[in-house]
Amino acid sequence: MPRKPITVTQPSLPPLEEFIPYLEEIWESKWLTNNGPFHGQLEKALCDYFGVEHLALFANGTVALITALQTLRISGEVITTPYSFVATSHSLLWNNIQPVFVDIDPQRMTLDPARIEAAITPRTMAIMPVHCYGYPCDVERIQQIADTYGLKVIYDAAHAFGVRYKGESLVRHGDLSVLSFHATKVFNTFEGGAIVCPDAKTKQRIDFLKNFGFADEVTVMAPGINGKMNEFQAALGMLQLSKIGQALEKRAVLDRRYREGLAQVRGITLPQAPAGTTHNHAYFPVLVEPDYPMRRDELYARLRKEDIFARRYFYPLISDLPMYRGLPSANPAHLPVAKSVSERILCLPIYPDLPPDEVDRVIGIVASATA
Ligand code: T4K
């Protein structure tokens, strides 16, 4: 039988027969969206899972990011990282906010707190850091800076489902924390997302904003958007959540296998989450260094030839894209770490159903170049 291509990620799905009763319930009730029963159940279950009091579900992570900025009435400038998926910065442009790019820390690959203060201007209203690959940002130092300058912090926690840092869920940090439940994520509802928020009043504002701004049948309090999660997504989320422990454990096993197999390969650096992190192994990033016998893009192409679709998350940098590169903060001279990491990064395949012998095959190909 021909081998199946190996992609960088692949969604976890429950056995179909286990989802049928959920579908029957939806069909029976004919309640399909707009704050239905599964929506309520999933909000509650995720609050319990994260140990938070308030969370609002969304149709996807990008609309959640856009709405998070609206929730806190952010305008002017927002400090953010160029080393992320485009949705992070796009959410700023959709709100007419100017992104101000600041370089990343070479170990964490997240916004470097040492460089934030120099980027603050009278127009700065917030910081939008990203827990890239589920590696926690330096949340303490970022909060200190925000407190000193009176800035809000909105975390893009799209990669951070299930990550714990210093004993608590990472999504508890910041004024708001935004998750993605896209098919490629650790926890998926096909498409989906959420905002974690601190109090009932903020949650109410978010709920209005994600439903066109409706406060009641006749009152529209703001030009809100349609960001609602539907009942199909929420029901799937309930079933997925019951399996998340096993999925995270399988990822951890594969991560260990990669680390053991690649530890001695010359020119391959294996980044890891900072001390104090219980990681989710959402991605398996490696850095292809100058002493590796081929360049990153050659290794990428070599793997593709073998039907192994590793990805260059995140290359190119957001700040190099046409809609951002004219910004003063996008000057590559100010972003040397992000630039260098984006030129060396390669994310190898990792997902719960990835067979261990396929991990060994990937390791073998990566190692063979140095043989
Ligand atoms: N912030 C950050 C930091 C993010 O990374 C993202 C999304 C967001 C915000 C926005 O959240 P959402 O609005 O998406 O909820 C993918 C995802 O589309 C995107 O959600 C994700 N980040 C980004 C890192 O990766 P692509 O363009 O690389 O996806 P794609 O379609 O090439 O998929 C990657 C591989 O996954 C495929 O080669 C095969 C596999 N796959 C994919 C899908 C969609 C499957 O096996 N099944 C599938 O259904 O962006």
C-alpha cells in the first residue's frame, strides 16, 4: 500500500459513532446557533478546564482577536511580534490600529520584554504578545511594563490550549487571552475560538459584540460582528474535551521520541518551552543551523520529496509582508532575532495519530544529511 503523506499537523477526531448522539440532539431541538445549549455547556466546561470564571466562544480565533481589541476599545498603536501567523497583525489592521513590531527573545521565540519599552509612544494602548508554539511569553515582565505605562495586554494564545505555566493555566494572564480551535490546533472544533476574560461585565460586552452588538431585541450597543460559535462546533468541542488528556499525552510521547532521535544531530537545535511549563507539544520546531550540511529550505524540499510536509512556521515574517513592510517598525534591522529565527525554523510533523515509526523516518532523513 502506498504511504500516506505526512503533514505538519492533522486534526484529532473522535470516533464518528460517538458524535452521532450529539447530532441527534441538535436535529431534535433544531437549535443550531445563537447561544444554544451545547454552546453554554462548552463555555462552562472550558472555564472548568482552564480554571477561569469567564470565557466567550467564537466562530474562529481571528474574529475573536478582532473582537478582543474592540472589547477594550483599543486604537492608536499596539506593540506586537512579527514572528506569528498573519492573523495576529491582521486583527490590528481590521481595527485600524497600527502594529508596532518588536523583536523576539531567541529562547522563547516570543516578544522580548527588554525591547518593549523603547517602542512605547503616546499613541500606544496595548501589547499583543503571542505564546508562539505554546511557549509562554515572559508574562510577569510584560505585565510589569503594562502596569507601569497603563497599557492593556491581549495575549494571542492560539497555540496555548492546555499549557500550564508555574502551576496555572497560561490563558489566565493578560487582560484578555484569545484561543483558536482551528482544525490544526491541539483542541479543535473544525473552526473555533474563544476569549478568556476577567469578569462578567467584560464577558457581557464580548457577547454583545460577537452578536452584531445586540444587547436585547431592539438595542444595538455597537457595530458588532457575527462571531458566534454554532451548535455543531460546540457539541464537537464537548466530545473533544473529553479526549484532550489522551491527545496531549500522545503528543508528549512523540515529542520525546523526536528529542531523543535528534539530540545528537549536528546543526539541528531543539528549542524548548521555558522552565516551569507543562507544554502541549502543539508543534515540533527545530532550528537548522549554519553547521548543518544543507540549508533549511533544502531540508524542507528533501522532506517534501519523501511526502513529508514540514512547514516554515513562521516564515516569512509578518513585517516582511507587503501590507506591513512600509511601517517604520518593520525595518529588518530592528528585528534581527526574528529574522534569523524565521530563516532557520522548520516545524516537523506532530499530531496524536502520527505513527512512531513515521517519526523515526523523519528523524532518519534529517540525520542522514550529516552521515
Ligand atoms: N494566531 C495565531 C498565532 C495562529 O497561529 C492562528 C492560526 C490564529 C491566530 C488564527 O486562528 P484561526 O482564525 O485560524 O482560528 C494554519 C491554520 O489555518 C491556522 O489556523 C493556524 N494559525 C496556522 C498556524 O496554520 P495554514 O495555512 O498553514 O493551514 P493549512 O491549511 O496549510 O494546514 C496545515 C496542514 O494541516 C495541512 O498541510 C494538512 C493539515 N490539515 C489542515 C486542515 C485545515 C488537515 O489535515 N486537515 C485540515 O482540515 O494555516
